[in-house]
Amino acid sequence: MATSIRKVKTTDLELKDRLVAVNRVTKVTKGGRTFSFSAIVVVGDENGIVGYGLGKASEVSAAIQKGIEDAKKNLIKVPLHKGTIPHEQTAKFGGADVFLKPASHGTGVKAGGAMRAVLESVGITDVLAKSKGSSNPHNLVKATLAALMLMRDAVMVSQDRGVSIDKVFNG
């Protein structure tokens, strides 16, 4: 199975950002405690394009801005089929294991926290998702994006097999 990375340029895209998690980190020195923040952010155009980024700074708002800029550099294109995903998919990243399943129209996004942010940013309106293993938001976002990168629609499958799409649908 040949999977190609579907990188996307940020030109002329109306991207919406979603904050997934903010983490406060404390560094203890002889002069006292120093606080810094890390933020994981997901951006997407709600039409098949999504990316995530991690920002670190001494203030929350600066960390979020850095995360948004990082996310815009890591955009991918995801095939959608009538508001849902083309097929079932599982993926694993670190301790997080995710399972995505297409759902009929009107089901909604049945997913928790970090997975929901990614799926809504892509533009998926109906999907069943299950997170198994770790609930770490960083690994969940990465596992969900890994599952979405493995998605293939009918056109991509026909190209991989060397068959024209007209022949697939018209016999």
C-alpha cells in the first residue's frame, strides 16, 4: 500500500484554530519557580485540510500563537465522503490507540476531547471514534492525524491500482 504524504500550502486558506490543551511547566531554580506554558493547537479549514502545532512560551497567549504558526506549517489533505470518512481506520502513536469508523448522516461527531478537535477541524460531521490506551492529548492528536493520513478514497485506490476511475464506476 503506497501512502503519499499530502502536504498543503497555506496560501488562500481560511483556517480556524482550536486549542486542544495547555500545560503549565514549573522549573525550580535557586532563585525560585519559573513557570512556562505549552499549548497544542489544531487548525483546519473544515473542508478536508488539517494540521497541528505545539507552542511553548512564558505566557499562555504567546504559546497559543506559536502553536498556531507551527500548525500552519504542518497541514495535510484528508479525503472526505459525504461529511464522513471513506472507511474504518485504526492508528497508534505512543500509548494512544485510536479507531475511526464512518457514520450515517445525522450521527454527529462521537469522539472525545482531543480527537473531537481534530475531526471537527477537518470538517467531518458524522463519525464514530474510540480512543483506547493513553489519554495524553499530544499522542491522541498525533494518532488521530496518523489515522486520517492513512485514509484513501476511491480515486486514490484506483490510481494505486493503475485503473481509471471511469472503469471502476462504469464497469
